Amino acid sequence: MFDDAFTADAPLLQPFIHNAAMRPLLQFAASKEFSSVSPSCGNNFTKGVKVSPDGLCMLTNSDDHLLRLFEVNNTSDSSSILQAKEGGAVYDYEWYPFMSSADPNSCIFVSTSRDQPVHLWDAYTGELRASYRAFDHMDELASAQSLAFNSTGTKLFAGFDRMIRFFDLSQPSRDFRARPLSKTRRSRKGQRGLISTLHFNPDHSKIYAAGSYAGTTCVYTEDEGEELLALRDHDGRGISQY
């Protein structure tokens, strides 16, 4: 299936040519739900937006701890079609990589927030489908800082302090595997700091990159967690996204 894309009969990709004189065309807008003031959030604002893999929906994160789902179908001031309320500040959220609006079972997304387990939400109903709990060495709940599905959508990887944990998506529970990245916070070996962002290579090579607030980016293998590459030239500045 993938080999067909590289045959001689496959159409050549046309390079993108930027026209500086062309004005951007507004395709979608949503503002009224973010301008309201409530006792719990006096100055609400958006903190991020992610487009669904099928390109038909947008998921937003805002300061009122709500994840809002919008359908991208007009340019008017749209209203969300559902909302998912988290218990604290949302650290990260991700669409299921094979999400398709034509298949309700695939319409899911995950989120992680302060003092909460990882939640898996139904993008059709807004209901909580499952929770994935990670615990530290004191057997206390640990909140993930970042999330990423592997390229096959079967595992959920989560970033913590000097640690990556991953869950089997089909088995919601407190069962997880842990991969320590550095022995101590002052250790010169391994990746230190909170793992603030994760990203899998989409070519199914089973490798992923992890960035930390300590300013390092490392590339690991999915199966064994072997470090393949380390980039540390960030002058101590944290990595926030890929």
C-alpha cells in the first residue's frame, strides 16, 4: 500500500509557492465562548487548538479547564458541539491518530490535567470512556505532562519528571510500564526535567522524540526505550512543543 506512493506512475508532488500578496482567507471563527467571564475564571482565554485527523473538527483548550469541540463548517462565530471538563489546568491533549467522523468508535481524544489521571473522552457524546492512572514511588497519583499515541494507535505514551510511562490503550487501569530517563535531577546522564512534549515519527519506524523543560530533546526506540540521539544545545530553555 505504501510502496504504491513511490512508483513511477504516482503523481509528482507540486511544491508550495507562497504568494505574499494573497491575504489569508478566514475559514472558521469561534470567540463568544471564550469571552464570557465566570467566578471560576475571570479572564478566560484559549491556550491551544488541535485539528482532528480527518480535518472536520477542532479541539480547543482554555483557561477555564474546558476542552471544547467545534465542527469546522462555517465562518460565523461558531458554538462548541460538546465540552469536556477537566479538574484542573490542562497540560496536554491529543486526538486518536486514526480518528474519522464516519466511525464513531474512532472518535476519541485524551487529556491530562493537574492532579488527575489521563482521561479518554468520547468525541461524539462528551462522556468519559476510560482513565489511565500512573503512580509514583510513594504510590501517589502522578499527573502526566505530555501525551502521544504510538503510530499504530495501540499504546498511549505519557511524559513525567525524568520518566516516560506508557499504557495499553485497550486496558484502562493503573497498569503501565515505566522507563526512567535519568537517575537524579542533577545527574549528567540521561534526560532530566519534566518531559513536556512527545512526538512519534509517522513513518512507522517505531521511534519517538521527547522534549523536556530542562532544554533537551532525545530520540528513543518505542520497543526498548533505547536512546538514539540527544540534542542539548538549548541554553537551558525548555522545549514546549513539536
